[in-house]
Amino acid sequence: MLKKCKKCGEALIDGPNQKRSAESDRFKVDISDIPVKVCPKGCSGFYWYWPDLGVEVLDMLNARSDNIARRKGFLRVRQLCKSCGQDLEEGSSHTFRFQERCHKGTIIEMAVSGPSLVCKRCNLYYLPAQTATWDAYYSELADVIGEALTRDLIAR
């Protein structure tokens, strides 16, 4: 993370929170209230506020979230409704909202639109639980989130 402006060398100060978006064939991601640093002399550019910004945003997609299905099984993984325990079925595209207090203390919000699972009994929608570290669903979603965070934000 940079502490000084790349153009003039002046120490960076807090800037206005930013909103960034990115999309792929399957996902659309909107991230808002991203804290940034700016040059006090007015040089162009928005800088990452701290080095672990990407990790904190990706951590919103953890299993304890109400938006992520419950996973059961090891070899034959089942995706279950967190409300009633029923097996989930393929659903349509749905938008899920996440919020997390970040390093600065403000709340970053993220909206993820993409393929979902649905509980026919409860009419609740979920993102699938991650089945492996190489899970293609979450790999592609992480790429889209990464693109949203790195586009026009200076990290190095």
C-alpha cells in the first residue's frame, strides 16, 4: 500500500468513499463505500486505503453469511436451506447483499448478482456453499470482485 502520491510524493489523505462495479457472463458485482486515499495537492487517482482490502471484501462470502447455502457431506456434497434443511434446487439469477465493517471502521456494501440455488419450501435464494478451494463458481466470482476493486484504484 502506498502512503505517498506516485506523482508528487505528498502524503496521502482520506478521500471520498468510492463505488466500483464489474461483471462477467455469469456475475455482476457492485461494491460501494470503499474507503480510499487521495493526494492533498489534487493529483489524479484513488489509492487503496490498506493492503488487505481485497481479502476483507472476499471474506464477506464466508459460510456464516445468511446468503450462502449450508453444505453437508464430503464426497457427495449437498446444498441445504439454512432455514428448513431442505435440499436446494437450481434457481434463476438473484441479487445478494453483503455488508462488512472494514479496517477503517466504515461499512463496505457489496451486491452480487448471479446464478442461485432456491428452496422451494421456503422460497429463499442462496449462493452455493463453496465445495473446494478450486471451485469454479467462486473462482469466477472472486475474479469479478477483484476486477471491481482494482479498476481505477491504485494499490502499488
